[in-house]
Amino acid sequence: MKFLSAKNVGLLVAAGLIASTGSAMAADTPTPTTAPTTKAHTPNPAVAAFKAAIATYRAGHEAAVNTFKSAIATAKATKDSAITAATTKEAKDAARATFRASVASAKATRDAAIAALGAKPTPPVKAAK
């Protein structure tokens, strides 16, 4: 049995042409449309204030931490070079003591900078629906 005969192919082509011409006619005459009315979104002022406050807090905190890391790296490099150059045990001990003092100073500076930022901002309370 032959399914795709010339007669069946002709019918399929004719059906395709008829189906495609119907949609082409509808596209020729565009109708004017009105824009749908949508509510403009106004951000909550409390949320906007929180976002600004948290961004400032994070930037200050990140700056304090980066300064601390830099101070520690500098102190470590200074200690390593002093220990390498030292020839006596007393000189090496002094380099280590200087390193510990530098670390303590860096920690105090970082903690003071974070304390100066104040309490971390809290998000606004969501309104009940």
C-alpha cells in the first residue's frame, strides 16, 4: 500500500496553502491597540533607605578588613626579613615580639573602625497584608 501517492501529496500541499493564506489576510490590516493601564511601582522608602545604609556599612566593613589584611601582610614580611637577617636569638625574638605588637595594633585598628560603623542596619519590617 502506497501512503504518499501523488494525490495525497497534492492534498497536503493544498491544505498547507489554504491554512497559510488565512493568517496572511489577517496580518494585512493592523488594528490600533490601547496600552494596558499598569500601576507604576513605587519603591518603599524604608527599603531604599535600608539598601543605602547596608551598602555603606558593607563598604566600611570591607575597607576595615582590607586595611587589616594589608597591615598583617606588611608585618609578616617585615618579621620574615628581620628573622632572616638576624644572627642572634635575641634579634629573632625581638622580630617576633615586634610582629606580635604589629598584629595587636592592626586588630585594635580594625575593631575600632568596625565599632565606628555602628550597629549593622536591620531590614525594615514587612507590612501585614
